[in-house]
Amino acid sequence: MTYSCDKVGLDFFASAPTIHRARVEVDVSPARVFDLLLDADAWVRWAFPITRVEWTSGFPLEVGSTRNVHMRAGLVGYEEFIAYEHGSRMAFRFNEASKRGVRAFAEDYRVSGLGAARCSIEWTMAMDTGSTPKLVATLTDPLMRFGLHHMLGRFATLLESDYAATETR
């Protein structure tokens, strides 16, 4: 059984009830960042909630492409890409989820070249969990913020490792 999520647009990254951002600079090209973002197996190496990624539409990716992301505790997000510019931006939202409690969820990855095979990555996670009590949000927001920064650090480490330099999609 799946539960519908609000089909949010790019404006959700500025208007969502909960927004977390993290940024890192890495010694790789923007193209290398996208090589790893398109590698379904790599996601489980750096994004600890993710256990499996399935691309459900063909390549090359474009707005409207889809994938399923399986996470711990049995949550599956059925995602649709709402922005895709290879080498600079990738954003997606949940259209459906396998569990209740996600009214809307979206992520945005923006990559900017800094010259000499160096770039910055900004990751924004936006969500609306509906009726989450304010006290619960007050307690979980710092954990979410920490988790986002930690995962982006793991992504940066993976990007700069031998794994990222030798693996391809």
C-alpha cells in the first residue's frame, strides 16, 4: 500500500515547514559528482537511511524521471525529478510513500564548479510531516541537521576516494 504525497514544486525549498541545508567543497569536478549521484549502488555507501535505489525510468535523466528509494524501517519513497541539469542541479520529490507521515518531501542538490576540478555541493532537504507536534520537531530538527551534514561529509569522502575515481554507473 502507498500513500500519496503533495506534488510540490521547486518553490517548496523556500516554503516548506522544515528545511535543512548543508554545503561542502570537494576536490572533484561537477561531472564526477553527478557520476556518483547517478550510481544507484553508491547511495547506500553515504546516505545511511538508504538501503536500495532503483531507477524506474531510463537514462539520460530529465524532469519527470522516476526512481524508488528504499530506506530503513521499511519506508519506500516513490520519487519524481522536478529539476535536472546534468552537472549542476538535481531535485526530486516524493509522489508517494509506503508509510504515512510524509505529507511532502523533496531534496535539491546544486553543484557549482570552482575551477581546477573543484566544486561546491549544496544539499537542501525540505519536508512537511503534517501534524508533527512542535515539541517533537524541536527535538528532531537538530538530529536531522546533524544527519544531513554527516551524510554530505560521507558523500564528499566517497567522491574523493579511489572508489569514486574508478567506479562508473
